[in-house]
Amino acid sequence: MFSGKLSNNLGTRPKHISTFSSSCKSFVSLRPLSNLTITTLRNRDLERPSRTRSLETSYHTKLQQTQPQRRAFNSSHTMAATPTNLTDAVVAAMKTLFPEELADSAWDNTGLLLGQAPSSTPELKSNTVLLTNDLTSAVVDEALQEGAKMIVCYHPVIFRPLKSLTTKDPMQTQLLRLAAERVSVYCPHTAMDAASGGLNDWLCDILLGGEHQLELKRTVTQPITSRALPEGHQGAGYGRAVELSQPISLHSVLKRLSTGLGDQRYMMVAIPPPSLLLPSSLAQRAITKVAVCAGSGAGVLKDATDAQVLVTGEMAHHDALRHTQLGQVVVTVFHSNSERKYLEARLKPMLEVELETTAYASTRVLVSKADRDPFQVVDVWDC
């Protein structure tokens, strides 16, 4: 039996930074520091123009108006029809905040992926929605215990066409459990990534550390150019790059990420060879531009070669090696940890605001406590 010490990759706030070098990466410890029908897939030819003024204006307005203490923001008037049930109300709200047209349908599967099953008998009304990054057996247990009738799950619960639904597959088992309890599931995924005020804008805000005056310019690294986009989202796309008016240190970048992601203690950092860091050391390097992409960001960030630091959830070895040879630092914070805290910090208050003028204003919106990244940090010296 394995007896080594296990630690999840979140921890208390730091007091110094230590690294363990492995290949081109270093392990950084911060101490303080389709629906059941799959939609047709389309190819996209994405170019890279600058982010438009309408996107920037829309984002900052939404950011200010969706803070928990400021509840004036509401755009529910844009909903197509008056919702007749909780599922319809939440779906309409999510489409308003993160239009499905923004999703990368060339490979992604977003939207209402599990509808609410019909019932021939009356049941106790519940207006509880659970937010989660991933759907696991523990999250389903939690949803049923809380009496949730809808789950908003960031990652799609169905990616590929299904030929059957059985209990032999873990995900299908959870979908069958939810269907039996008449719980619906909506998945926004890349629509939330691309949207103004979405995941990647949130990551940029974390890097600013509350000092928004430091932001000189924010651009989309992979804009959507293949079709017209909804009002307020023109120029939207995947990934962001933020330029700073004053340089900050890599130490500050890591500390701000740690705080913003929920006091995360461990990160993987790919560091350029010393010859590419001259004349300054890594600790002294002045950072004026950072590019971010939640989740797995290699494809989105591959052309962001003018940023000194790349931040993402995970990146393959050879992609990270390429960037270090270009003199860039790559920071990976574990895939779902680059996404999860957004649910509490932004999505929960935004969804509550959207529901305020509907018949479901009293909806209880919860963030899952059972949801977590599958990876843990193991100290093998203590085995």
C-alpha cells in the first residue's frame, strides 16, 4: 500500500518560493508568497486582430456591475422568451452571459446536454442550481443532497456521440442518476472562455492584483473571425494577453496567481535556459506582458511569442520546451485549477443577477464543495 504523503495542489498562502527542476519545467512551491444529440461540427479559420473597443467596454461594465455587493446589473430583457421552468430560466441567463455562438464547435460540445426528464407525478418544487467545473460521482451526490434541479457544469458531460447509455461508463452512470432524479445539466465551456468578462478576462484581472491602473492594453490572442458575433461580444475569442504600464516581477506574477486561484501552493514553471535570461536573472526579469489561457492553452498561446510569461492550466512537454527556447516562462497551475475559482468569484453573482427579474429570483445558486482537480502532489521521499 502506498504510504507517501499526499497533498492537493491548493494550500495556505506562502513565505518563499522554492523550485525542483525537472527537464524544462520546475515545480514551484509558493510559501507565503451534446445534449444527447451532438451538434454539427464546423471548421474555423481564426485570425488574430486586436480586441475591439466594444468588447473592452462591455467587459469592464459587466465586471463592475456583477460584484456581489452591487446587484444593479441585469440584462434579462435580452432573453428570447419568458422562462416557464428553472432549466429554461438558467439556460436563457447563461446564453445571455456567454452566448453559445462563441463556443468552438469545431470540437467542443456546449449547451443543454441533459434536459429535465418528464414526470407523471407532482414533486416538491426546488429552485437550487449547483455550479461545478467537472461532473463526478461526488458532485452528483452533493447535488442530490442539496436538492438541486439543475447543474451548470463548465466541462461538457458529453463530448462524443453516444451509441448507448449504460452504467459501465462512469460519466454515463452519473447522467443516468441525474436523469432519474430529473436534474438537468448545462455546459458552457469554450463559450465561457471566449466571452467578454469570461474565464480568460478573469485570469487577466488576477494578474493585475486589483491594480487596474497597471493595465495598458488587453487583447484577444485568438479572435473569432469566421462569423458575426452577438452584440457586446464583437472581437471576442480565446485567450488573452495583457500589457502592463509598469513592469512587475515573476515573483509577483506567481503570488498573484496563488491568491486569485484560491491560495494555490504548487505550480509547474518551465524556465528558459540561463543564456536567454541575460543580462538579468529570472528573479530580476521585468514582466510587462503576460498571455493567459484557461485549461489546456498550447494551441491558443502558440503564437503569443511576444509575451514574457504564459499562464495556462496545462501544457505538453514539447510545447513548453519550444516556448522556453524562445525565452518565455510557462506557468501551469493544473488544468481545472485555472478555471474552478471563477465559478465562485464571477459566475455565481452574475447568474444571480440575471435571474433577479424572472420568476426564479429566489433561486439558490451553490458552488460545489466536492468538485476538485484530480491530481494531487505526492512527496515520494516520505513514502
